[in-house]
Amino acid sequence: MISRTLGPEIGGPIGMVFSFANALACALNTVGFAEVVRDMMHEFGAVMVDSTNDVRIVGVITVTVLLLISLAGMEWESKAQILFFLVLLVSFANYFVGTVIPPSIEKQAFGIFGYRGE
């Protein structure tokens, strides 16, 4: 769309930078997701191999699942987006409920405190 508006001389480089930025964002979001999953697994005492390789394993599984969704076609991708949207809604609800519940003694030891009226 940019190359049709501005011409191929300007649109091509912009498209290349945009594609590279999307690939980098996907990689960084996957690593962030894998680290959160690893931390949650450690809270419950579940370890696959070790701390570093757990992130790698979860990241490879996540990217493989996303690749399979993309290869399945636009119909599956739109269905997956609805599922991901529901997961986001649940996480927002979890955040708001978690801000009201007072923190435990362990979390207070880490410096996490709830709302204060003063």
C-alpha cells in the first residue's frame, strides 16, 4: 500500500524495515512469553531441564504453534485471534482482581504492597 502511494523507491525500503520490525517483535514477544511461563513453572516446582533451556524449549514450542496456525490459513488464524483475545480478557480480569486482593507475607517480603489509603 505504501509502495503504491509513494512509489516503489520509497515503499520498498519502508516495507523491508516494517517486515524486519515485525519479525523482531515476534521474537522478543516470544522470549518474554517463554520467560513468564518458565517463572510460573518454577513457582509450582516444575522444571523441564534447567532455567535457560526451559525458556528455549517453551519458545520453540510457541513459535512452532504460531507457525502451524499461520500455515493453516486465514480461517484458522481468525479463530485463533478470538481465542487469544479471550485469553487477554481473562488476564486483564486477573490483574484487576489481583490488585484488590491483599498480598501475602511472601510477596510483602519482596516489596509488593497493596493499595494504601494514607
